[in-house]
Amino acid sequence: MRKAVWCGFVFLIFALTTTPSTAAKTLTLKLVHTHAPGSIWHEVAEDYASRVNERSGGTVKIEVIRADANGVAPSFEDLLAGDHDIMMHPVGALARYDALAGIEAYPYLIRDIAHFKAVYDSPLGKELLTEIGKRTAFHVIGAAYRGTHHLSSNRLVEKLDDLRGLKVRVPELKVIQLTWEYLGASPVPMDIAELIDGLRENVVVAQESPLKAMRDANLSEVQKYVIETGHILGAMTFILPDARYWALPEEVRMLLQQEGEAAMRAGTDRIIEMEPRYRKDLETRGMTFIPVNRNAFQAKLAPMANEFAELSSWIERIKAAIPPPAN
């Protein structure tokens, strides 16, 4: 019955977007994200739309919408309610529905860019995203490297002991909160919209994110140091409600899947190209980069595996993924 409802929904869309003078029916899907026009992730969304439009000959179109232009971020509830059809978001955001999605943010699991590609641009990555989809009732398309997470702070951190009691803003994601607890800091769950005020008012003294996010948020105005922890190599993805995805015709599903994966791979290449520039921009704006002993951080986090016993088989498979030899 549920599938029949969605099939009717898709038929209605085709009917509404077709005029008597239209040679082929047109399906329009709304893709929502929270990134500013001109940013890499907005460009990835536009690239996806362009690829789908071109390959379908205009019979399938993606309308890209920046949802937070008025300060209102999209939610999964909006997605499920049908306010839009596709959301671009980090994989780990789905951890609210199942813990497996949080593996995207598991510390020191992905070693470097080559390992990221060996995991996500492989049958293992497709299997992982498919399993996350099954467990969360969402369909997940593609994975792009979204940058390496570091700590920014107004307290100088050169060794583990320097983290003791440090108030670190974290997203409401269990794996990230526990990461900083195990490292000895004091994680403070906080909406990203509250971060700047939180730093200015000393509610938090530090935060963790990729360099791109630090630069785009102008954290150099309120932060002194970038501590090069390199603890997460995160993944961005396209997310659709599972029922809605499977209600689409097979050829449309294949089109969305293949072109979404291609757009995400292109996004990976773009972030890799830009990361050195993000670092230079932050240094130019006055932030000092502080190297740390990442092996010591990783060793301190080893007992955290006991908190995620249900993910152990996936963690081991991801660790074992071997990048192909360099050309």
C-alpha cells in the first residue's frame, strides 16, 4: 500500500510537469542543502543537476535550493514529509536513525585520502552506504571527501594533557562527543548557528571541523589556533527517502545513482585541490597551525571501540581496505 501511494505521487508529478506541447514528460526533483552559492558543495549540487538534465535530455530535472538562505536549515522530517526530494548532507547525520551511519565520523578510521577513496569509491563503500540506507529508511547516493577535521582553539594544545577540561563545541553525534570525552576534553553539544556567539561568550573555547568550514565561518575572528588532530576524514552524500527513491522508474533510479556518484567523486577532487588554499587563508588571517602526535591521540581513543561493539565488523573491514598502487 505504501509503495502504491508513492507510485501515485510520482505519476502525479509527471502529470503536473507535462503540457500538451511537451514531447516528453518531465520529472522535477528538489535538492536542498545549506551551503552558500559559489561554495564547493553548492557547485557539487549544481553539477549533479547538470549531469542529470543533460543525460536525460531534460526529462529529469533537479532544482537546487539553498534552504538556509533565510536562516532555516532543512531537516530529515522535511524530507520525509515531501517538502523536498533530495538532501545533501554528511553521511553521519543519519546516525540519529542508526548507529552505523556514525561510522563516517569514527576517529582515525580513515587514514588518508588514498584510503578514503579505497573505501568509498569501491564495492565496500557501496555496500556500506546501502546498508546504512536499509537501516535508516533513506537511500544514500555517493560519497565525497568533505575535508579532514581538526580542532580550532583559543587554548594552545600541543599534547593530550592540554585537552583536559577544554570546552569543545561538537555536533549532536554520539561518536564525536565520545571522541572528545575519551581525549579528556569537555564536549558541549551545540547547534552550528550558535558557535560564534558561544566562542565569543566563552561558553566553548574550541570546536572541531574541516578547514573549509573554519574559513567559511570566519573562525579566525574568534580563534587563535588550528590543532592538527586530523581525527576525521568525513564524507558528504545525497540522501533521499527510501520509499520515494524506489517508487521512481528503474531508469530514473539508475540515472540518479550513477550521476550522483559521479558528482560526488568530482567534489572529492575539488576539495583535495582546495584544502591547501584553505590552510593558507587561515594562516593569512592570523591562525597558527600546531602539529600534534596523532599516534598518541589514536592510542588514547583505542578503548572507545568498546562503545561501538556493533560496528566492529565494519570498522575492521574499513581498516583493511587497501588503496590501489599509485600510477
